[in-house]
Amino acid sequence: MTSDSPNGPWAERTLVRDGVRLSCRDWGGSGPDTLLLHGLAGHSGEWDATARLLRDAGHRVVALDQRGHGASERRPADVSRAAYVADVVAVVRELGLVRPLLIGQSLGGHTALLTAAAHPRLPRGLVLVEAGPGGAEPGLAQQIGGWLRAWPVPFPTREAAVAYLGDGKRAVGEGWADGLEERDGGLLPRFDPDVMERSLDENSRRAFWDEWAAVDCPALVVLGQGGIISRDEYAEMVRLRPALHGLSLPGAGHDVHLERPEVLGTAILDFVRREGLQSPCLGVHSTS
């Protein structure tokens, strides 16, 4: 079941899957269908600039607040990788998206990758922004949880939040600050660090190369030169998928979508044109 409410240039859409509320920003547009997935501790609004560019180019664009984030369920019991993937499938079905282009940054890119692997007939294409199969990283969840707990919250002003969260990059700080809410006399995150930690449990334990090898749709990987994907990881991604499209943006870090949204949007549109992804395959509507 879905419900809608207008909110400026986009409409908020809410659906419930297995008792978990999921909120989306629906930017409208006529197609091809496109679903945007933010990273850990992020929110759907991070994609606003990219969403606007894609919609204006003719895409139907939806950005999801993933479970535990933003306007979606804050403390879901299940934050496994499988639960995140099932949410994507539910959004695609409930909103009537037909073979969407899946675009995700960081953990959102990982969710997109796993969705494409588990449901090969669902996406027409895959765009991973600073995301890949990764590798076992014991202590990763605790390290990131510690960083999130160290935020000096509540931030007294938006400017203070932008300065802290951007660490010298204003566009990044603005994007993160947009995800805060005003309460308790200041600005606070719309997530809980322990939920974020649990969301990384499986990433801490293993790599996902089998899933990457199972992806059979056209794919684009966009990296920041100061990001988290190593040369070795990217080289292995190419070895397993020789037709992979790749782009590295000089001067950009992990938050490529915030630092260089216009360049990213143009790269996505070029990828769509090169691969002929403007229209879904006729008669293919299954998400299995």
C-alpha cells in the first residue's frame, strides 16, 4: 500500500513492507525508470541534484530512504543485506517501475549490486558510485559506528553542521546537513549509530565477488580518486566483467554524487545512450 504527499518539486511516497515503513522521493518524469539509493547514514535528498538532471533529461526518477534512514523506519529489526534488497524489489513493484536503472552510492551501490545479482530481470542497467564487492573487513562496523557516535550533536546551527560534516568540502557538508532534523534545541541525525553498525555486519565478514560475477546487465562504475575503492578492487571488477564502463573523477572523494553531481549525471546519461538503455525490453516486467 502506498500513500503520496506533495513536497516541492517531488512527491513523497510511503509504502510498508513487512511492517517496515519506506519513504521515497518521486521526482516524476516519463521514463526510463530510475531508482536512486543513498549510502550508509545518508538520505534520499543527497540525490536531489542528480535526480533533477535525470528527470529533466526524460527519466522517471525515484530516490529511496533506505530502512533505518531518513523518513523511513528508523529502527527496523532486520537490517541484513537481504532486507535492503527486498525493499528495493518492493519499491519497484509498488511504484510500478519497469526495469529501472539502479543507481547507488557506497552502501546504496552495494544494495543495487546485490539486487541486480539476485533479480537479474529487474534492472536494465546498474550504476555503482564508489561501491564494489569489497572484502572482509573485521571491525569495520564498529569503526564507522564510533565515528557516527563522535559527531558533536546536536549541532547548534546548520552552518556548524556543514562545517563539521563537510570537513572542508562545502557541497559535501550541505548534502549531509540536509539529512538532519531539528529537535532538542539543535540539529540531529535521522538515524541511530547502532542500526548503522548492524547494517554493516555482513560487509565486515565477507566479500561479494560471486554476486558481482552474477550481474549480467550493463554496468557503470564511477569512482572518486580519493574514494574507498582500491585500484586492485576495480581491476578485479573489470577482470570479471570486461565490458564494464568505468570513470574516475579527479579531485573527488567518496561523496562523488555531492561533489560533482553534474558530471555524474552526464556520465549516467552517456552510459544510458551508449548501452541503448532508453527503453525496457518489451514484455519483460518480472522482478524475479
